[in-house]
Amino acid sequence: MEELELNEELYCELQDYIKARLLSANTFRTYSYALNKLFKNHEVLSQDNINKILSEKNKRGQYTYMNPNKRAIFNLINAYCLSKSINFSIVVPKIDKKERILVDIPTAEEIKNIINITPYPYNLMLRTIYNLGAGIRISEFVRLSWSSECINWREWLEKKGNTKCLIKQSKRGKSRFVTVPEELMEMLYKYAKETVGLNEYGLPNSMGFMFDFDKGNFRPELFIQDKEKWQIEYVRYVERWIDYHILKKYSVNAIGRKIHLHQFRNAKASHLYNHENQPIEVIQELLGHKNIETTRIYVKISFDKIIKSMEGSQSI
């Protein structure tokens, strides 16, 4: 088959195929937008129009073949056709990928200053994002709940100290445990008393989300129509809300520049590696990365650590 008809039925099936891959909320939204644009602008897909699409320039004068989202959609279509035994495939030209470089990672002291200047309970939200494991994704933060499936409150009340939190069905459906420092646990328990109360056993009196951004009134019509899409949009809304109402204001006041929410995760991973000497394999597990090369992108190695690692080496 030299051409693939881009009809409504195929569009719906590809949307379901993307959902089944259990991508992050941001990745799903990006892929869904690229897929929608492809079907809107083209009636059929062939190698000829693929080459034409990839050779076009955008408004900035950049060639489309450099756009990773379009290339990813074409690769997803290839994978879908293969899974359905559809006799259609396209060649997506390979390009040399630019090395991903982390810039402007906040120091531990800068993170502390931002948290200290942020009013309660928003500072608790930032502490939670930064201190759980090696930093958690915004989609994981949104789904944190008071349920004992997330944190075993009864066990913690008996033993106190550091404990663990289960991050369920995160990126690509993977679940993992992350560490929770004792000080943060005390703060979360205090917050539970203030918001949902405690039951007769001293446990949080709720199974709902720890941090509620008025989700009950967020696009209820979309929740009825498509719960998965609602979840993606809600995560996006919370991320923008925190970036705009908290970080835009308090990070500038605290450290003289604005940082984004995901930089908390980058920062924590780098701090664990450079200052607490945690093995990169441990950080990989805490971050929930499948490939350790992804972890290496997150972890920015300080030159001080490189110098220290060379102490005692002999020159000739």
C-alpha cells in the first residue's frame, strides 16, 4: 500500500493507540495536537507527502524535519500499522540529535530560599515536589492522595522516621516507591489535620487528593465526556497555576529570576548526586527512568565533584 487514507476512523484509532502507550500528560497533549494538525491538513499519507511535509519551513524559517513531534507521529503511525498488520510504512529520515544540556539548575540554597519566602500551604507543595524521592513530576504530584495505598500512615505513626510513598501508574504505566523525609511527613500530617481531619485511628480522614486545585469545578463537562483527556487538561492547569501564581512571583523575589516547576526535579537529582553522593542507579530508580541515559541528562555533574574525584590520582 503506497497511500494511507487519513479518515475519521483512523484518527480515533490512533488517538486510542497513543493513549494506550501511557505517555506523560504533556507528551500525550503534544502528540495529540500534532496528529490533529496532520489529519486536518492532509487527506492521505504517502512517502511523497511525508518528504514534502518534512522539507517545509515554519514561521521561524526552520525546516520541519527538525520538529521531533512530527517525526514522532510518523513513527507512531508506522508502529500502529505494524501492530494492525496494515501493509503501509514510511521512511522517516534520521537526523543527528542535538545534545540535551541542562542550564540554570537552581542550587539547594536557592530552592530553600524560594520555599522559605513562599506562603503556606504553597511552600508545602514545593517541598513535596522537591523532597519526594529525587523530585516528582507534576502529574505525579497532582495524583498524590491521603490513601494508605499512597503512604502507609499507620506504619509511619508507629515507627516515625523516613518512610516511602507509592507513585502509582506514572509515565508509561510504571509504579515505583519514592522516599519521604521525616520532616516532610510531619508537615503533611499536620496539613491533613488542618484540611481533612483525622479519624479515630489518627489517620487522614480522606481518600482524596492531598492538594486540591478546585478539581470538582474544573471543566465538569469534559470530565463526563472523556476522563482521560480531563486528567491531562487538569494536570496542565495545575502546572500553569503553580508556575504563574507561585514561582513567577516568589522565585524572582527569592533568587532574582524565575524558574519553572520541572527545574525542582532537575535540581533535586543533581543535588543528590553532587552533594549527597547517591549512586546514579539509585537516582534513576527514584526518578522512575527506564534508561539510565535519561538520568544522566537530568543529573548535571558539578566540576567541583570532578576535581574531588581526581584527588589522589598520579601524574606522570
